[in-house]
Amino acid sequence: MKTLKETIKESKPTLVVFMHPGSQDAVDIKYMVKAIEDKYAGKANTARVDDTHGQLKVEYRLEEYPTYILFKEGQELMRESGAKTESQLEEMIDRAL
């Protein structure tokens, strides 16, 4: 299994969702990310990361949860925070394809 750092360096876009465990939206976001993963299989990657101890907050400059960051070849392409719909996240990926 690849690490997050390995995955975001791929040539395929990777949508990473940074969550805080126990958030109200965690279950809904889990299913939304799974649906996006299925739709873009082979074209884009997805990852859902629980920032349990706040370790990633500084490294990825996270100001709020959830934060959605789209990476490609290790570079951040787009960033969104707060409540998003599945179609809004798909739009992020579509712009990177």
C-alpha cells in the first residue's frame, strides 16, 4: 500500500480529504469519497486522512476541517475547505484531468 506522499506524487490527480476524527460530517464524507473513487477509478486517486493528533495541520497548512486538496505530481493544484457537495469535488478533479 502506498503512502500519502507517494500517492500525491503520481501523474494522476489525487484528491485528499483531511478530516478531524469524530466530526459531524465524517460519515457522509466517507461515502462521498468512496463514490468519487469508484467514478474516477483508473483516472484519479482519492484519500481520506484523519488528522487525529493534528500532525498534518502544519505540514499541509490546514485551517479547518474538512479540507480538500487536489494534488498532481506532488504539486497542490486546488484547495477547498468546509462543506462541499460530491459534484463540487468532481468538478475539482475534472479540471485537473
